[in-house]
Amino acid sequence: MKEVSQLYHNNFGVAFYWKKDGKVLQNRIQLVFRETGFYLTPYQLNEFSELIKTCKDMRCESCAMKGRCHKFLLKTPVPEIDLAVNHMEYTEIKDLVEGALFNVALQGYVFNEGRN
């Protein structure tokens, strides 16, 4: 297996950068959960976060099930792909994406903007 630089993980999945020749490739983030992998740019990861937030806002307000549904569709930054997830999976994916974004921003600050 290639080397990786882990950004964030939870019980559901992991987010990391790939390494090549000892150098961390920060232009894309690998998200892996369930049997699914996404290789996203930081912009796409942020877009995924916004889609997750939009899904939560839309999915239960007008629904008679009010969050008790078995599965619903979660949009992804890849227009051709939606994920069928339950509430627990939705929560874990949301945590994974937000944790990865937090660590991307933190690393950017520590190693770039925050350096004197």
C-alpha cells in the first residue's frame, strides 16, 4: 500500500492525503467510507460539506417521516453520483467531511499563513 498522511478518521471512514516519493500530495483528499472512495480537491470537499448541510435542511422539514426513514439520497460533488444513506451514515459522513476540512484549514494555517 502507498503511504498516506491521515487528515481525520471516525468509526465510519477515513480522510487522508496520498504520499509520493516521501512528499504529501495536498491537491486532493481521499475520502473512504463503506465501500466507497472519493478523491476530491479541497474545493470539492467544501462543496460536499455544503451539499450535506443542504440535505439536512431539506430532508425532514416537509416529510411525514421526520427523520425516521430508512434511506435517503445524499448529493455528492460528482453530479452523476448520489449516495443512499440512513441517518447514522449521514451523521458519520458529515463528521468525516467536517473533520477533514477542519484539519485541511488547520494545516494551512500552521504551515502557511501562521508562519513568521
